[in-house]
Amino acid sequence: MTEARPGLLFVSVLATIIIRTVLADAEAEIVASGPPANFKDVILDYVPDCDNQEPLEIISCEGDVARLTCPPDTTIEVVNANYGRSDFPTCPHPKRSNLRCGNQTLSKVKVKSFCNGRRHCVVTATNGVFGDPCFGTYKYLRVEYKCVQALSVITCEGWIARLRCPKGTTIQVSAARYGRTEFHPCPHSQRSNLACGSTSNSLRVVRQRCDNKQNCSVPSTNGVFGDPCVGIYKYIEASWTCKVPPVVPPPPPNSDKHLLVCEHKQLKLICPAGKVIQLKMAVYGRTELEPCPHPTTSNLNCKASNSFAIVNGRCKDRRSCSVSASNVVFGDPCFGTLKYLEASWTCVDAPPVIQPPVAVRKRTVCEGRALKLNCYGKSITIKSANYGRTNGFTCPNSATSNRNCRSSKSLGIVEGLCGGRKSCTVSATNGVFGDPCVGTNKYLEVQYVCS
């Protein structure tokens, strides 16, 4: 009987850990938090990205199968797809008169779901897969795709996968699946079910945690992904690429500004001096999966109908404002879903401040009396003044024949006694103004404003 040597046992355990790396900065780490080390099986591939390559093209006539394939260490990235017909020669058939047939958006989504993040995939060009965009026309499927170098990792249940990219690049998750589809990864006695797992839910979870970050961690547990097959020992398998974020030029001074805050936070809109807010858009709810990641984000058709009115009421024509992203302010448009508040606005020139017209006041006293002006805390500004007579009905008297009697010193004297003061008294006498018309009964008339 042959005795097992400790050295061979160590080699056997170590052989279950497979790590292949070309770029040290791009790696996947596994941190122990459960099973013993010999239950860990990690596979990592990385080659520098090659986004500048020309897309590959494949065309399959209706009823045929399109087979997309990429070399080792690369995965499929769908660039464009259309099931329909846009030309006459491709896939000859009697029924091909409609050359404006297709739905590129739906076609691309379908093909990406079958192929992105995989080395090989098969897509059937049928109405059953894509729907019928033009009834009675013989169609074909045209797909453009690239083979991009990718990272991938397999992490056993109970461990934590860390996805990383080199400095200056960010993660874009292309595929993820928590469950079990193969027998060999993560050896365990409970691995009989090889059709276990949900691709769509797994991809959503990993993207929420990792997309557009330089590094991230994802626990490979039922608590994160749910349990797709009770009693089966599972693993998370994920693929991603490291992308260089596009350089976004700074917006011109008067371009739209945009801001998003998660529920329970404050949205603060602000404009520079001399500018005020002109609101373009405001939505409280949830219409996308990525912002404000949270387990309760399934409802993507959630909008508070009063969003714009509330934000506009608080912010219009102001230099700055603050609005709370909460159900207290907007109501709850989708109970149980974590929401966010986003707004777009432009900073425009502040409207000119229009001062209200200042009332001109008029006071008149007959000769020999005192004229009293009072602005009650404001300052007196004299507009006009005359000591004399210009009509026969003011201060009636028998001596009113001279009705073109004006004292040129009137304005200066009254301004000297009253201008800039809150109140004043002026005597309407020849002793103050002199006698501009001897033998005529006069009066003092003053126009002024309080400012």
C-alpha cells in the first residue's frame, strides 16, 4: 500500500487555485470568509483592450443561425444589430420590396443578451426571437461586433470577489451568473444541478456594485443574489473589461447643468453672481437602474407628476435653492422603491430690478402762512418750488391781477431749508423769498418726493 506524502497533498491542494495574469494592476482577489482554501477556484484573464479594431460583421438570413465567435482571452461586445431588411441583394427572396424594415434598438438588446461577455454564442434569425418588424417581408439578421480582451473570475460561494482595473480605467461588466453550470469549478459534494442561476439578476447586481469604478467587491452569497437552487454549492462567474473613460470637455458657461441626489439627500441648485436659475427638467422617482444602487430598485417607471412644479416653485429666478429628495416633499410615486431626484437647469441673466414709481407730492400755502413738509423717516427731495402767483383761483384775493409772478430764488431757498431732511417748515413771506411782484397776493407751491 502506497503512503500519501505531505508534499504531494500540498501540490494537489495548490493545483485547485488557477490564476493567470498579464497585467499586475488588473487582478481579482478572493478573501476567505467561509469554505477552506481548497474550495477556491479563480480564473483570471487580461490582455490590453483593443477598442480601435474594426467591427466584425455577420449576416444570417431569416430562419438561419448566426454564430458569433472570438479568439481565446477575448469576449464578444455587440456594436450594432438589426433584424429586418435595408437592402435588396442580401438574402435573395421574392418577398423583399420593403427596404425600411427593422428595429435596431430591440435587435441590439436581444443579441447583447445572448452574446456579450462570451467567446461564442448562437442567435437564431427568426420572428420568434425578434418579433416581426415588417410582416410579409423576407428578413435577415445583421450583427456588428468586436472581440475585446476581458477579465473574468470564478468565485466560490462564501468568498468575496474583487474586480479591479488599472489606474485611469474603469470597470464595465459584460456578463455575470451566480449559480452552477459546470461540474469542475469550486469542487463540492453538492453540485448535481448544472442548470442553476439567473443571468439577468446576477448581471444587474454586479453592474450596480462595479460599473464605472476602478475596483469593487461582490460577495458570492445567497444574501446578495438570492438562492437560485437550494442545496447546491454555487459560484459567481463574472467577466468585465477595463475602459478608459471618455474625456468630457467642460460645458460652455450658459449650458445646461445637471444634478442627481439619492432619496433623503438635498438637491442644491446654484448659479454664479448676476445669474438666476431657469429650470429645464425635474423628476423625483426612478427611471434607471444605475443611479443610487439599492436592492429595492425594480420599478423603473416611477415619476412624481408634481416634480417639476415643486422644484420650479422653489428655484425659479433665484440664484440658488435647495430641495429635499423625499416623499414628504413630493409624495411617494412608487412605494417600496428607493428613489432619486434629478434636475437640469440653465443659468440666465437676472431680470432687471424695476423700482416702483415714486409718488410726487404737492403742497401749497398762502402768503403769510408756514408750509410744513414731513416724510416720516424718509428723506425729502424737492422737485420744484415757486413763491408768487400763476393763477387766480389758488388763495383767492382781490389783488391777483399779476398771474405771471415767479421768484427765481424759490427752488434754491426751499432746497436749502428742506432737501435731505425728514421734515421742515418754510414761511411763505417776502422776508424769506423777497417780493417778486409788488402789490400782488402770492402763495408758495412746492412739489417733492419722499425717498
